[in-house]
Amino acid sequence: MTKEIPSLKSLEHFLFEVPLYAPYSLNEEFGHSQLYGWSKQTHEHEIKIDGHCPYCNRQTTFSVSFQQIPLGDARNKIAYRVSNDRMAVLCSRNRFHCIYYFFRIEELVVQKIGQYPSLADIANDEVAIYRKDMERLDAQEFHKAIGLAAHGVGVGSFVYLRRVFERLIERRFEESKDEEGWQDAQFHAARMEDKINLMKEHLPEFLVDNRKIYSILSVGVHALDDKTCLSWFDAMKQSIIIILEDDKKKKDELKRRKIFAGAIANFSPNDAAKS
């Protein structure tokens, strides 16, 4: 049975999410306009796309610089084209901030065969702001998950995301077990669903409402292939980021409450009168 080749969603998807050598099918109009900057109507086509600039370290708008192909060249018949081509995207904030891409096209099937900076470098730079507040091991394994996904290893990326998720739950248990009177044996024997229910008052709201994240990661590790895991990776990565953001906010809030509750508990009328 011939393996079905997925259709390319967009140029942004191709440049900023698709790993090297993953094949995607094109239709003729999309290939002409998106990969070669040529419009049948105007014979020209300027494309703007949004993505993360690893040099500015922020989201920006890029303009696409195409390899110039003479319009009279028979190779412009993209349905029959077999070639290795190049493309650059230029940051609107600084034209010297360029990301370079190399791709192969063969009869309306395109593969990205090279890029600089690498997809892993760009993706990890994009989430660096979140990793700085993570535990060291979590930051390392979150970095590994993104790197593996960038190289097309979907199952392995899910393994590391699931480990990050599990440790977040375990740390919150350790922080709260004495206060709540929870027992270690009860916690470690429970399913993840039950652990989250047990600690829902101590966990980020997004995690509690979307506890299915762990089930998706587990199914990915045990039953799905790399391609399917990769199709879900961005949703899982962004979910972990939201959980980390919410977790930091919750921890900061609990810390403030503890400080002010302590100050109020230590209030003394005599001390107030002296002041």
C-alpha cells in the first residue's frame, strides 16, 4: 500500500514547523505562489509571513525572498519540476536577520532538505523565556522534546513532555502533602486522573480542565507513530507552556498570601501603638 503524503497547510507551517525531509504534497497554484513567488494574474507575488525571529528573539513579520526563476523557463511547470531550490525569509525589523531554507521539489511533492538556523534552534529560542523559570531537569527535557520534534522524532518528544508533566504533579504533591495530610503510598498508587482530582485545588486551572493532555501524551508514547505524534506536538508543547505560566502565577500568588498572612498573624496592638 502506497503511503499517503499529507498536503502542505501553509508556508508558515512548512518553514517553522515541518522537520527536514518530511514530504508534503502541493497543488499547482499553491506551489507557484507560495514556493516561487509567482502569480498567474500579475506575474509577481510578494508574500509576508509571521514567525519567530531567533535574532530579535520575538515574533515578527518576515518577507520572503525567492530564488529567481525566469518566467519563460520550462521548469516553471511545477507539476513536472524536479529541482533543489532555495529561499530566504527576511525580518521586517532588520533586513540582516535572515533565515535560509533549501528544499527539493519533485512532481508536486516538496521536502525541506536544509535550513539555517535550525528548526530546533528557532523553536528552543522561542520558548527560552519559559524555560528560565523551570526546574533544571524540566528545562533540559523540554529542550530535548523540542529538538527531537524538530528532527522528526515524534514519539521521543512525547516521552520528554510527559516526564515534565509528571514531575509538575509530583512536586505539587510534595509541597502540599503535609498541609493536606496526603499519604505517599496513596498518591503513588493512584492513576494520573485521580492524582489531579486529589490535588485540583493546588494545580493550575488549565491543567485541571485539560487533564486529557496526559492521556494524549501516554497514548503517543505507547501506541502512536512519529508522524501522528508530530501532528499533535505543537498543541502539546503549547499546553505545557500554558500550564507552566499558570503554575508560576499560582505559586507567586500563594507566596504573596503566605507573606501577608504571616504579617497579619504577627500583628500586636502594643507594637502598633509604639509605631
